[in-house]
Amino acid sequence: MANTAPGRLTLTTATRDDWSAVTAWAADEGWNPGLRDAESFFAQDPGGFFIGRVDGEPVSAISVVNYDAAYAFLGFYLVRPDLRGQGHGIATWRAALAHAGDRTVGLDGVPAQQPNYRRSGFAHQHDSLRYVGPAGDSGAPRAHIRPVAALDAAAVAAYDDACYPADRPRFRARWLTTPGHRALASVTDGRVTGYGVLRPARDGARVGPLFADTRADAEALLDALTEGLGETPVAVDVPQTNAAAVALAEGRGMKPSFATARMYTGPVRDFAQDRVFGITTLELG
């Protein structure tokens, strides 16, 4: 994978320390990364993060994170702005994508890159919009909202598995317990009917996932997750195929700010897309 000739791109597996620079690039692009995202990201697949260097200087990055034998997710496709247009991006892409093997690969792509992704074999699944603003409070009853930590872990895992194209126990275990993350679930008649996580980000906070059986469950979860934040901006990435999720965000006065499209290279297992009120993270799906 490496090419060590002077002035040529060298691509290697990234370390957690390397990824601090990449996170800063993502922040500069307006992606608003969570403050401790890397801990959960690397827990899922520590070999799935790549950084390109020219003469020892970081110039490009990408992640291709494997979830299971059938599914991987691509994110963090970045080239330093001052070094774009020199072929570093496509070289990084081609070398790193091999990490996925013959798995179906998903990504959340910005509009400007979607034609390139189509040429690389990705097909459009649905559009998403990031809604941002103070989340407010819907006034929905929330006596049924519980801390995830107080529930049976297997029940929460089963709900998550039903709402995502792959099982992700390593990521989920870290995501739900990272200091600063607030993880809550909706429980009705002893059954999990939704769950969500709020985490601090470079600018305000981000909510993801926000999975729920109904808009009422999602409203109650969002109220509880954002309690005490006041006017702090909250970001939720909402799939446009879920009309109830769009209505929830717009009904609270949150404003669309960032468009992406979910794209896949092949089939993925069925999952409950109607329960997805907020995507977990654009970087890992």
C-alpha cells in the first residue's frame, strides 16, 4: 500500500494520534465532529482508518470500517484543501477501499461528490438533511424514558440491530458508555420502543442515533436527551424518506444545513428504516 518515493503519496493505516489531524480537517469542512467520536470509531475496526502523506506530511484520509462479513462503511474522505486536484484523493480511495474486500460498502456523500461515487459503483438509496437548532421541548410525556444503562443490554442491542444494516456490538458498547454521551431509551410495557444518544460536538451537540417506533417516542426521547441545553444548537441527520422524522425536526423550528445521500455498492440486509429518525453518524453510518 505504501509508496515512499519523494513527492509521492504514501498511504498507511492511521493511528488514533494520526486521526486528531483528520478530525480537525473534518471540523474545517463544517462536519462538526463529536468530541470523542474516535474512541467508538476505532473500537469497531482499528484497521479501517487510513492516512496519506507526501514527504511525511498528512495530505489525505479515508475510513473503510468493516462491520461484519457482508457490510462496511466509508467515511472521512478528505484531502487537504491546498493539495486538492493532484490525484491524492482517488489514490487514497482506491487503496483503502480494498480493506472492505467483497462487502457491500455504504457511505453518506455530499452532493458535489455523488457523481464520482456513482462512477465508483455506489447507487443512491435516499437523501438526508442535517437539521440544526435549539431542540426545544415538545411537551410529550416522558415518564417511559429510561437511561440505557438501566436496561437489559440484550434488549437495546436487539433494537439497534433491527434499525441498522449490520450488527455493531463493538461500536455500540463504546458509543453508549463514552463519558459525556447521554444514552436514553423509550420503554413501553416492558419493551424497548426506541433509543437515542446525544454527544458533545465541536459546535453544540449532535443526536444520533435517534431510533423509535413512533414520532411520539422520538419526540419524548429528543426532549429528554436535550434537557437542560437551552439555546445550545443540536444537530440531527434526518433521512428524507421518513416523513415523520422530517416533520419532527421542522416542527421544532430546526433548520436544514447540510445535505448528504446514503449510497451503497450492493444489497444490504433489511432494516427498519421507518424507525430511523436520526442517523447515528455520517462518518460510520
